[in-house]
Amino acid sequence: MSHDAICCSNLSRRRVASCVSALMTKYADDITCSIPVGPNVNDTTAEEVEKIKVWAEENLMKLNLSKTKELVIRGRTTLLPPKPIVTIERESYLKLSGVTFQDSPTNWDKHFDELMERALKRMRILRVCKRNGCSVSDLDYLFNCLVLSLFTYCIRVWVVRQIRYLDG
């Protein structure tokens, strides 16, 4: 018996019936686990990683620990960072959903450098459009879509963290 891969746009009644007995494939990517660590809080990071390993195994999925990274975000503290997880590499920054987080909650340098690099590339599109006679209203629309959207995406994440840190 052969098993066909079915795309949603390729779905027909005849093939739906054969799909029921087909081998199913699972895929997960970018699992994020946030664990608070402090002086009066037990560090359960290793246990949580083990739970994820068990979950992946029970769901017939492969967990690639060589691609797994750890980031410890530290605010104004004199506490030593928690011990690193043995099988996981610790990083000084991590990109999640397009936002680059660094180990210091007030340091957004890497995030802004990446935004500026992308914005400059998109500004070239505006220069070409201007050179080819696009109207000011069209250029304004393109700027809002291509450039301004970079800076407003996830703004609530990094602005709120910055304000809380400065207030606290």
C-alpha cells in the first residue's frame, strides 16, 4: 500500500479516504520555555528540559539538542547566573518571533542594528520608486508598509520591558 502526501489544494474525496490509513507525520519547531530563577526559587531548568525530551519521545518526535540554545536574561541583580544546562549551549542573545533579546533587559543594540540593516535595504526600494516617478502618497504608503512596519512590529514587547525596567 502506498501513502501519498496530500496538499490542501490537492484534496479530493477519493484521496481523503486513503488518507485515513496513511502514516501521519508530526513536526514541531521553536519551542520556548521560560523559567523564573531567583534567590528563593528553585532552578527547575534541567527538569523542564527532561519533560520536553519525554514529551517529544512520547509523541514520536526527535529533539535536536545541538540546535537548542539557552538565554539567561538578567536585570539589576548581583546574583550569580544559574548553572548552565549540560547539553545546551548558553547564548548572550536569542531571536524569538523577530525580536532579538539580549541577556540584559535594557540592551536592545543587536535588535536595533538588525532593524536598521533591514530598513536600509528597504529604503533602496523607495529610492528606485522615486526615481521612476512614484507619487509622494505612494512613497508614503510604501514607507509605512516596508520601513515603519519593521519598527512597530512587536513594539509592545520591547517598549514595555524598557519602561518596566526604568520604573522599577
